[in-house]
Amino acid sequence: MKKSPLPLVRPDERDAQLNALRHEKMAESAHAYVGGSTIKFYEWLESNQRISLPEGPPVWICGDCHLGNLGPIASVDGSLDIAIRDLDQTVIGNPTHDLIRLGLSLAMAARSSDLPGVTTAYILERMIEGYEAAFTAADSCDSAQMPETVKVAMRRAAGRSWKHLADERIEGVDPTIPLGKRFWPLAPAEDQAIRDLFEQENVRKLITMLRTRDDDDPIEVVDAAYWRKGCSSLGRLRYAVLVAVGDGKAVRHCLVDIKEAAAAVAPRDTKATMPRDNAERVVEGACHLS
């Protein structure tokens, strides 16, 4: 791994560093606080007796639907769409929770940008209109109907490559993860567990699929580190793993984000059947929401 002049955070020092960082990030603005306070959001809804929420049919919801969890996503055929990119809190629950969480996030973003109240009202109106439009036939919506700002984000996402990702995340295309501000050293047991994980056949096939390679192509864990990333998830286990796919001149690399699946705080429908394992719950929710 690349050396860094920054003091490295040892595994036994992480909790204190991450808790302090989470509080610092949430204090930056009202918008940042909303994004990092999922538990407080649902505590507030539960304790507020003055409002009665509509009850939609119990369906898979994001559970933490705020602006930071939305963005461009590529499908298996290479097409792009704006979708949910974080499903830690996904459960079978009341869809109203997603709408309120997103609406609050939008309102706080407008407030943090010093926009007038009427602009906030317009933003929330457009959100509801977009939600209603999603119930129409899928082929009635196309890119021509997207706002120009969304089109710009989509064009930028379509033009990104491995080099862009590597420059942004690991400061270059060299097959190493630089330890320092964002990446911290692993404990020996963590390093071994990660290498054991990537020896599993289902994981190997996933990696070859990410780089559009044959299922039987070899993969190798080149480097790994603890990844200091996110806001509300700071304090959970999170790792960056640099994996080589193929061999010789045909070798390609991909950066894999491994994140601990914790229990969801989003209220779930009491009659719904969901996987007890949190990782399986996240995967199943992602399959239903994709």
C-alpha cells in the first residue's frame, strides 16, 4: 500500500474517530444532519402525535430515501437511470415514509442553500408530481422529460470510466489503495476474512460480471483497506477492496465497496415476511426495487 504522511488510524482507534467525524459532518448543515440522522427521523415520526400518516400498501421501500442516497445507476445492458443507491434500511413498510424522508431532505437542501420558502414549496410539488407519474406506463416516460440538471448528471455518469473512478477514489490507477485520510489499515483477521470472501464462487462470478469477463476468469485481491466513508453509516464495518480480473495483458481492475449490513430502524410491516439475515434483507429489497 502507498505510504502517507498522515497519521494512520489503527483498528482499535476507529470507533472514537468515526463517532467524532459523524458528529462533525452532521453539524455542517441542516441538510447534512437529515442525511445522517435516520434513527432520529423515525423517533420523531413515532413521537409526533399531531400528525396522522397515510397508510399505503406494505411494499419494499428504501427506508432512508434522502438526496444523498439517489443517483445514476447502470443496468446490466449499460443503460442509466436515476435510482436509489443505498438500501441499508430497506424493509417491507409504508411507502409514505420514503416520501416524507425525501421531502424533508429536499426542504433542508433548499434551506441550506438559502432559497426562499416558495421555492421549497415548488420543489415538494414537483416531487409529488414525479411520484404520481411513476404509476403511469413505463414507456410514457423518457429522457426528454428529464430536467436539464438531471440530464447533465446522466451525461457525466455515462462518460465515467475506471480511470475516473480510480483517480477519484484511490488517487490514480496504480493497483494500490493509499492509506491516509480515507483509507485505514486492516487488522490481520480482517485482511484474511476479505481474502476468504473473494475465494467464494458466487463472489468470484460477481466480480467477473462487473468487468464483463468469462465466469471462469481468475480474480485476485490486490489490496484492501478500511474505508472511512458515508455519514450515518460511520462506525459500521466498511472496506475498499481492489480486485484484479483476468491475467497478463488482459488484466483489469475493479474497486469493491464492502459494507456491514446492520438491523434496519425503518418501521416494517408486522405481517410481512422478510429475511432475518440483514445482508439477505438488503439484497432482496434491492431486487424488488431495481
